[in-house]
Amino acid sequence: MFVIFWKVRTCSDLMIENRKLRILVVTECFWPDIYAINDIVEKMVQRGHTVTVLTGLPDYTTSRIPPEYKHGQRRHETYKGAEVYRVSTIARRHGPIWRSLSYLSFVISGSLKARFGDFREFDVIYVWEVSPVTMAVPAITLKRRFGKQLFLYCMDIWPECVKAMNINEGTPAYGIIHAWSRRIYNRCDHIAVSSKPFFEYLTRVNGVPRHKMSYLPQFGDGRLLNMDTGKKAGSETTDLLFVGNMGKAQNLDCLIRSFAVFKGRSDVRLHLVGGGSEADNIRRLAEKLGLNDNVIFYGPKPFDETLKMYCSADACVLTLDGSNHIGDTLPGKLQTYMAAGKMILAAANGATREIIDESECGICVAAGDCEALGHAMEAYVNDKDSFASCGSRARDYFRKHFMEEQHFETLENCLNEMI
């Protein structure tokens, strides 16, 4: 994996003989909902580590708590060899108020569990931090109670992410969230960032010292590298594929509007796999623009089903919000697209644009530029042969930078150094 470390002490400066660790993972999001942390926990167990997970109740797929998890049921489970302890949380439902209550419920119930719960012995705490950063609060309680080191894997930057909820700088709410975010980040012993632009943001906005951070991009599913995901000959349509979360940060409004260039054409289709807070809005926008016959929604799907989608896709698409630093995120879907050997059409800034340009695996226009993305998609659809080598270049870049083994070797070095 291509890993850049600043000229200060970082996790790979010391080559430590790795030993089997006892890792306590804290994450608000976990199986049976579909998240990357599920794979991380499974891989850690497979590598011989003892893993315990502290998490909330699943509610991502339907925004409701499933009946089998209500009334205190299934608070202790096992997943792929890991012990899983769940605390009661409020379902996220819809809208910022319910989502905020869901976040706060994990902070409170998770912290109580961390303060009074009976945990097996562990060596280090690992926080998988997507939004919200407050999911690290129970981990801070564990750190204080047991005197263990706290590692945070940062994939979303706060307070920047709350701007997607229309909470803007200068408001009292933003000021409170900023102060809380700054305090949380600085209580961590080490922060690994998944996107290089996060270094500057965390230092400038939250005062995190550079020597406490390192770069650790997400790994992709290497199984895709050796699979024949090429689209079979004979299809009369060009199929573009989006896979992943459908939130405001993904700016799928731009994708749908740009895809309107194909309105009335029956030979081009857009397939969207995933769910999220903006899924219903995106559906309504597609209907409003008269794209019902061109845009197909599938909802969240497990990997095996998603694989079939890659095999029937000509290219993959990706959009991100460019109005703030949220767009600096390096989304995990980019690595997966590359491992699948797909040409990529994107509208994004920051690390995503840098990698697409560097690897020459597709076309990336500025975030939010619907017109430019529409032209890029037309250029591809009208002359696919000119982009035939993009998929192989994507896979070559993936092999150099995003392999699973490299990710976990770097992570294990870091955790061993910390303890």
C-alpha cells in the first residue's frame, strides 16, 4: 500500500514484531447493517487477533430497529468469531432531529456500558469513525477506565460533516459541535486518516498535532482483482453503476441531473445500489426529470449480489459534495471500483480527483459541475473504445496502493507501537 507519513514519528517508523492483539472495537455502525467495519472485524479475527465489538442497534437499512433487536433482545452476539455487545439506541428514522437523537443515544448508553460493563481483557481500543465523531465518546470512557491506548480511524471529518445537516459556521449549534469534536479528537492517542487532505483540516480546525496522525487509506476487496468482471458482449445498452451510501455528502443530485443528457435514450441506464438519508429525494428527482426508464434503484445489497452488478456494468460513477471539506473524503467505493477494473466517471475534488487523474483510470470533473459530468458521460458512451484501457490501469493502481495485506500490516504495526 502506498502510505505517506510526515517527517515526524508515525506508526511505521518502528518495525515492531507484531503479536496477536486483544482489540476492543467501538463503532455505532455494525452488522447486520452493511458497513466496511464488518470486513475489518472479520479480517482481524482471521489474522489471529481477539476482537470484541461495542456497538448500537442496527437501523441503517430501514431507519428502524428490527423487531428481533427490540426489548433487550440480542444484546450479546458473535460475528465471524468476534464477541459483539450491543447497547440500546434510538432509531435514526428520518430528519436531523431523529438522527441527532440516535447519535446521542449511543453516546449515553455506550458510555454507561463502557463505565460499568464487564469487558474481557483487551490491549487497545479501535474506533471506526464515520459520522458521527461522537461514537468515540464511549471509547474515551474505556480509555480512562482501563488506561488503554485509543486508536481512531478517521473517515469523516467533524465538525465539517454537520454542514450537510444545514448546521453552518457561526451558529451556536456549530460552535458546540466544533468544541466537542476538537475535544474528542485530542483525547485519541493516534489518528489514522483515510484521505491525505484530512491532515491539514484536523490540525487547522481541531488542533490535532501532526505527530499523532498517519495516512492509512481504506483497502479494497482484492477478490475483485482476479475476477472476470468484464461486461459480456452483445448488450445493446451502456450501463453505468453507482454503489454506496446515498447521503448529502455523495451529492447524487449532481449525478441525476447530469444523467439527464440521456433522457429519451433507451440505450443508456444508470443503476444505483445502496441506501441512505437522500435515497428518497434522489428517487423523486429522477421522477421529476423524467428519468424513470433510465435510472434504476436497487437499495442496499450484500457483496455477492453487488458483484453481479459490476459484471454487467460498463463503467462506475462517483460524485461528492465540493462545497466544503466533506468532499476531501476518499470514499471506499473508489477502491472497489478500481479493483473491479472499471472505468470511472466522477465529479469530485481533493483526494478522489487526485487518484483518478494520477491513475488515468477515468474522467473526473470538478465537484458539482453537472454540465461537465454530463459531457464526460456522453463522451464515454459515444466512444467507449477510447477508454478501453482505463479498467486495467485502475487495477494496476489498486495493486500498488490499496491491497488488504498492506493495510493490515500497517495497522498492526501502529497498534503494536501504541501498546
